[in-house]
Amino acid sequence: MKIKILALSLILPVVASIAPRAVSARQSRVIELVAKEGGAKIGTIHVNDQNLLVQFKDSSDSFLFTAEAFYTINHKNKTYRVQTWDELQTGLSRKAIEIARSQEKISGGPEVELKLTEETDTISGFKTRKLIRTSRGEPDVVFWVASELTPMKLRAVGERIRAILPGDYWKKVRGNPGMMEIIWLFGVPLRMSSTGHNFQAQVLESSIPDSSFQVPEGYRRIDN
């Protein structure tokens, strides 16, 4: 099973020279994404009150969300990329103005839209809302997202950026948002349904070393 992971280049690539700060030990949750077909684990999300870490099976990359920035960490090459939320928000504000003034679409790619509905469900004890992704006007993926599982500062980032993005942003830029955009814009997906690709999450109380929420020592930062 393959899940589209990342499409942040369609928003605005920015680079910062910061690294996540060490945090004191704290309780965390482990969210295991389990395929409905066969029950195999396809990915794991670790989250505490400040950070969120996403790892997918058979991928050399992990994705780290902190209060300040988003990191893509490549463990095979021992490199990482980073985008700060402040710079991303500034860039999106400019992009929103450009979209409002332009009547043209960027060529190539599907016409995708995301719609967060008022429909709710309780999954693993957490309230979720139904998020529908449509492609060329037809629903193709349904997510159930839990915003309360997202660290508070990261949740605030998502709310600010959602307020900036025009309702037809993805359609205008012919973008195809992936799992990372879903997480920081709307919340942690606890269920996903699409043709042939479905998962249900299991939420567990656990803890991992504080170092897991940091870029490993010795990794080299590269530009986007």
C-alpha cells in the first residue's frame, strides 16, 4: 500500500538554519496506521505536547513537526531539509494574493479540493471530523482527522495557514496534497478510505526518547 506522503513544494519551499531544541521527558502517544486489507502496519506517528514525528514502513524518510518548523529527515543519506512555519506563512500570504489576482491555473496535475465537513465520528476515543478530497469534482479520498491529537502550537499554525489559503488553492495550482499537508492543516488522520487504499489507526499511550524528536547528530542540512 502506498500513501502519498508530501507535496509541500506546491506551497512554497523555504529553508532555515535551525534545529529542534531538546525537550524534557514527557508522555507521548503512538498512533499506528494499520491497513484494513491484511492488517499490516503501514506507518507510525509519535506525538507529545510539542512535537509530532511520522514514519512510514519501507521509507528511508521520517517527517518531524515542531512548533517552529517542519523537517524531512533522510536516514539513508543522513541529510535533512527544513521549512519554518513563519516563512511558510509569509510566502503563502503572497501566493494567496497572486491567486486572487490571477484567473489562470498552473498547468499540469489534477484539480484537487479539500473540504472539511461538520460530520464527526469517535475513533480510538478521539473526536474526528470528516475531510473529503475531491479530484476533478469527484470524491476520491475520505479522511477522518483528529485535531486534538496535534500539539497545540502546531494546531494554531494549521488554523492560521488554512485562513490564508483560498478555498480553491489546490485547484488553482493543480496541487495534490499528501499526508503531511493533511496533518498540519487539519489534524492526525485516524481513518482513511479510498479505492484500494484504506487504514484505521490504533492510538496507544507510550513514550520514546526525547532525541527521537530531534534531527540526529551528524546529519547534514541541504537546501530544498
